Amino acid sequence: MQNFPGVGVSPGRIIGTIRQMPKPISEPPAGDPLGADTTAEEATASLKAAATAVHDELRSRAATASGDGKAVLEATALMAKDTMLLKGASKLIARGTSAQRAIWESGASVSEMLHNLGGYMAERATDVLDVRARIVAELRGVPAPGIPTAAAPFILVAEDLAPADTATLDPEKVLALVTSGGGPQSHTAIIARSLGLPAVVAAAKVDELADGTEVYVDGAAGTISVEPDAEQRAAAEAWASNASLLAVFDGTGTTADGHLVPLLANVGGGKDAVAAAKLNAQGVGLFRTEFCFLERDTEPTVDEQAAAYKSVFDAFPGKKVVLRTLDAGADKPLPFLTDATEPNPALGVRGYRTDFTTPGVLERQLQAIARAEQESEADVWVMAPMISTAEEAAHFAGMCTAAGIKTPGVMVEVPSAALTAEAILREVGFASLGTNDLTQYAMAADRQLGPLANLNTPWQPAVLRLVGLTVEGSAAEGNAKPVGVCGEAAADPALAVVLTGLGVTTLSMTARSLAAVAAVLKTVTLAEAQELAKLALSAPNATDARAWVRAKLPILEELGL
Ligand code: PEP
Ligand code: MG
């Protein structure tokens, strides 16, 4: 049996035949000149027509897509009309370059510029290259690159998936996603999780398999096997029969002995919140407010902000909604708030720190939150990202009180905050552990880098200890404050048990993960979760911590998680 190991990014065990994505559009030769019988005006006109056709096609696909897919398609469609992209190409055409070569080069320079900006903008660099390939395909009169069509559902295999492709994935037609490139933070991974499709990324050479090959995919273990054996067939059948169990969260996060651990959703705006409420999330544990304004060059007005926040609050009347103030900077730059030239943005002026350099924005955001809260029935809690000291926590709490916000809190994502949690928690009403950043800062490992994936896991003993220290800070005399987790760690069912054992009071995650976490949590008592937390803390490294805990949770294997 031939195996292709990769990184599992979305659980599920499935057997199916594969379809490869069409090979990418080839590069037009360097120096490709305008044809002898074509004028620069004609070439520019045909380029514009091709760009418009691509724009229109993406727009019409957006019209029938929904959720994340729709937003990605709309953003990509806009890129096809990007003035910088088209002007750059027109200039090259005027100097005698063919339309295909001109858009190719212009796309490369726009993409490089975005890439150099880093963070969110760097992710958009791929969108430009995708749009460029589509325009060249249109100019050549060949089919646009994209998801193959087939009558029967298939496992989609690709080198990596472009946003516009992942966005139009029909989950009825695609059984699983497998890529030879990409990483856990790639678009492939994010879309797969939000669609609930099993997915494995970074499985080298899998893009060389022939169409129609039958394979077994295990999205938790991160493996692909050709010619599945009897055991794998049984595992895939078991997954299929458990699928309904993992699709529905009954709305109460609890251990086997009734210790309640509310399971909340991470959302980026009103649409996410409505979807999370449908999946029975017990509230919102992290509303990433900067996601509402990533495209903005200017600060949104108080009215605009209040409307955006209210759309989330309204999805959870009477329920807790934890809103985090703008976490601008590093991987989430906001042009009106962050300095794109910082040499080391992850350690720079990000999150709460933007109040040092751009005072007023945070104050106005708090006013907008307070206004939205007054007009809604949600129980609104507000936390600041990137708090490092008790003084900062006190300052933020003071700002919240001045704005009329009742429950101020902090995110614990910097090791100094975990180490001084007791002092910090004396200043505010709650803390929420952002384990994604806490891990990158504890391990000094950029969370976006694939080659550092082994360091960058919340199973690291150092990270688990920081979680434990934060909880201890809340256990000090007269300091009983809730401490939740809202990083990706909460969505890992085995780690969710460990976090519960460490004393974390709520877990917040992508809504699709709620059912799996709930199903595993209710198989252990609180005392057992505490034992597993001790076991994880005693492990010499992250790999053993994960393996030891998983070995004690047979339900994971049963459910294919
Ligand atoms: C985190 O850092 O864990 C977190 C929840 O915030 P973000 O991933 O948005 O930085
Ligand atoms: Mg963070």
C-alpha cells in the first residue's frame, strides 16, 4: 500500500476516487511581443475585455455561493478590475509587450507588493495570481483553471487551492481535500474546516496520482493511502455512521459528571454569528472585530461600528458575546491603524498597543460597543488583545468603565500576562487565553511558518504551563474570575479535555468544531480531565503530551477525530 503522509487539518475518514485540479496556466514567454498586426490600443482593449469577463464570471459565481465562499469570490472579482493591475499591464503593452505577457508581469509585481506588506495583505497575493491566470486563460480562449466537474463525488487533489477555487467548492460533490503544498494556515485548511470536509495538506507528491485512483483519507491523522485495506474501509464506514453525531451539538458543553463548560463560537461578523447560533453555540467567546474592517483604509465611524457589532449581538439575545477590540497589526494589518513598515510586526504596535500611537480609535470603538449593547439583548463582555502588564489591564478597564461597559477583560496571549495573571485579573472581570499567539510568543515561532509547525503547537509543555499559571492567578484569594480559551487549541477535542482539566471555564472555537468537542468532553469526568491535564503537563515534549492523552481517550479513535 502506498502512503502519503501530510498534515491533517480537518478530521474525517473517507474513501473515494481522486480528481486532480487542472495544471496551472503556463507562463507566456518573457519578452513576448505584440503581434505584428495588433496595435497597443487593440491589445489593451482585449485585455480589458478579458478582465471584465473574468470579473463577471467570478461575480456570477459569487451570486450563487454563500458564507466565506461568497466573500472570497467577491473580493477576487474586484481584483480582476484592480486599477494598479490593469494600468501596470497597459503600460507594458504601450512599450510593445503582448497582452498575455503584460498582465502576467503586472500581476507578479502587484502580488509581490502585497506579499511584502505581510500578514493579511500577503494572503491576498495569491488572489492576484489567481486572477492573472484566469485573464490569461480568457485571452487564450482556454478553460479557466478551477475545480473539475464530475457526475459523482470525488476527492479533490491539488498542489494548493486558490481562494477562488476553494470558495466554489460544492461540498456535495467534493468528499475531501488533499494538497501536496500549503500549510495548516492556508486557505485550503480554513475553508475545509468551515465546510466540515476532511482535509490533509502538505502531502508531498500526492499531486502525481492518476485521476480515478481510489484512496483512503484520514483528516485527523493526516494520511492518504492508495488501495485502502479492510481496516481502512471499516474506519471509513464507522466515520460515515458517526457523521450525524458530529454534526449536531445539543447546546450544552459538559463533562460526564455534569461539570459545565460552555462551548462558544469564534466569529468575525454577523453572518458567522447567525451560522454559529444555528449550530447551537452557547454564545460567542471571540468576536474578532477587526475582521469587519480589514478592507478599510479609514477608521469606520461609530455608527458603522455599532451596526456591525449589533449584527452579532442580535444573533445571541440573552447570551454571552465576548467582543475583542481591534487586534490590528502583524497578521491582521488595518491600514488606518498599523504601520506596514515595522521591522517586526508580531512584536510591534499591535492590538491594545495601537492606543499608544493612535489614541482615540479604541475610545471610539468602546463607545460604539456600548451603543450597540444598549440596543441589543446580548450579555456583552469586552476584552483587549495583546495585554502584557497589570497597568495595561487597569488602563483598559478604566476606559471600559468610562464608556459604560460593564464587563472588561483581557486576552492572555503574551507570556508576561500569563505569568502575572493574578495581578492582571485583579484589574478586570475575566481573561481569555489566545493560545495561537500565546504559543507563538512562548515558543518564539512565527505562527504562519509551515517549517515551525512542530514548535508552534499548544501541546507544548511550556504553553500548557502558561495556561495553568493563568488559571492559578484566578484561583487566588478573592480573585475568582472566569478564564476561557478562544485559540485554536479549544477546537482540538483532546486538548479541550486537557484545558478543562487545567481549570479553564469556557472553550470558544469555530462553530463546526462544537459537536466534536462536546462529544469527547462528555465522555470524561472532571477528575479524569484533571488527571489527563497532569499527564500532559508531565510529558517531556508536545508529541508525547498529545500521544499520551489521545491514548487515554479511545472515543477519539472511535469517532475518527
Ligand atoms: C489567539 O491568538 O489565540 C487568538 C484567539 O487570536 P487571533 O488568532 O485572532 O490572533
Ligand atoms: Mg491573537
